Amino acid sequence: MKPTSRELHSFPGLRRLIATLRGPDGCPWDKVQTHQSLRHYLLEESSETLAALDAADAARLCEELGDLLLQVLLHVQIAEEHGDFHMRDVIYGIAGKLVRRHPHVFSGAVAETPDAVVQQWDELKRQERGAESALSGVPETLPSLAYAQAIQRRAGNAGFAFESIDQAWEALEEELEELRRADTPARQREETGDVLFALANLARFLDADAEEALRSTARGFTHLFQRVEEIVKARGLDLRQAEMAQKLALWEEAKGVG
């Protein structure tokens, strides 16, 4: 039976819809999905949600949040079918965590700034982990720069970090020099990683999100390069045959367009 408009506007109605799709008379595709088969879609929908945020497109963000919510509910539905956990367990888990991690709101603790809240959150997380490593739980599936900054922040909160930004600058300069001296592909690859790791650490001292900084620069490069392509096409030029001076001039011209 087709869901009513009222059901389509409610959370319980959405949950029943997903259960129907997974049910005996449901969709052949939905019925065979597993946690593992849905991994790709969860990553894809997360990326599309971030793209909507970056575009500051409210309508698109609304749609992408719905797609992301679908992935969450599919995983919950599969877990319920296998008796692993229920939606109430997911809700209680995050609600309880929010209460525990916000003692400055729900208890007598004090945290008057966003930085103080983050420090308190990390300390409470450390206490909950007990004897585990300070780096436990940081997902290796994070984008590399985000992963680097996450483990650097965790290590710093555990007491292992440079004492000043000058030390972070020195470390980056040392790694750059080692990269210049690397004379084999293996060493060059290793030293490139060290440089990127040191740069991510410096960005952390500068309170810059390295992942977003690079993503923003890459987006800017894409837009400018596409302008260069338009200029080259309009003039019948071959970019591959152009001298470097001409390429640089085209780049500067593209920067002045728009």
C-alpha cells in the first residue's frame, strides 16, 4: 500500500517505508544490501552533503541530508533484522554521550569558551577510553590531511606536541630540506609524507583546517584552469605547445576575468 502524505512527513513513516523496501514484497535491490555493500554509498552521500554545505545551497543541503539520513536508517534496519541493536539504542547512545560530554550544561562543570568545550570533550573521551591509546578510535578512512590533524590533536592533548609555532615552522623546514635531498623514489615518497604531516601540524597551530584549506585551493585552481581553457579555445591555442611564460600570462589573465 502506498504511504500517505502524512506518513511521508513523519519519521516513523520513513522508518516503515524503509522496512517495507527491505521486506518480503519489497525492492530486490534494497533486500540484498548489507552493512558492507552500503559503505560506498555512505561515503558518497557524506561527500555530497559536504559539497552542498560548501555551495551554501539550502535546498540542495536539505535533499542531501535526506540521502544521508537514508543511509543511517538502512544500517539501523539491517541491524534490527539481525538482532544487533535497535533505533532506540542508537538514540540513547548519542543522547547519553551528549549529556556526558556536556557537563557544563547538564552538571556543575565550567567551560566558557568553544576551545574549553573541545578540551573538556577530549578529556572526557580519554577517560572513557581508559587504558586505550590516545589515538584509538580515529578512523583511518578519514581524508589524509584530516586524519593527520586528528591524530596530531589527540597526541597534543595527551601531552605530546610542540610548545610553540616556531618549533612547528622549524620542523616543516627540516622536512622540506630532507625532501630536497631525497635521491630515490622510496625516499622521496617517504619524505613527501613527512612534509605533508609537518605542514598539517603547522596548519593546526594556525587554527586552519588543512583538509578544507587544500580543498578550497583545489576548487579555486579548477575554476581558474577552466577559464584558461576557455581563453585558449577562443584563441585557437594549444596549451601543451605554449611556452611557460605564455602559460603564466594566460593564468594571470584568467585571474582577472570575472
